Amino acid sequence: MHFEDGTTRYEHLYGHNHHDHLICTECGRLVEVVDVKIEELQGKLMKRYGFSPKYHRMDLYGACKNCRKKRRKTNVNV
């Protein structure tokens, strides 16, 4: 899989259910997440707009808890 942070990561497909990703732009940590409410909302949106999807992917980019914590410690010590 190619991500917007420029990193290519590999995921196995066998026995791997659909999931979305949280990606830390600072350390590169990738967290696989499943949220039934998000999936339901995506289904409602597709139905509302008469859209017939083949597949979808959701990747959220930001800073993980550990990186934010490190950043706060660094800023305090400046």
C-alpha cells in the first residue's frame, strides 16, 4: 500500500477484514482501526448519492499520542 507520507507498507490480505488506518506523520506508526459507525455512515452516504462502490479506503494522518507527548516535553524544556 502506498500512503501519502511517501512510505510503502505491505499488508497481508488472507483472512484480513476491512479496516481503516491512523498514520502518524512524525514517527510513521500505523494503527489499523475498525469502527462500525463509520462503516454505516459511509454506506448511508453512498446510498444517498446513488453511488455503487467497488472498494474504499480511509487513511487519517496526524500525530500519535507518543509523538504529541514528546513534543510537549521538548517545548517545556526550551
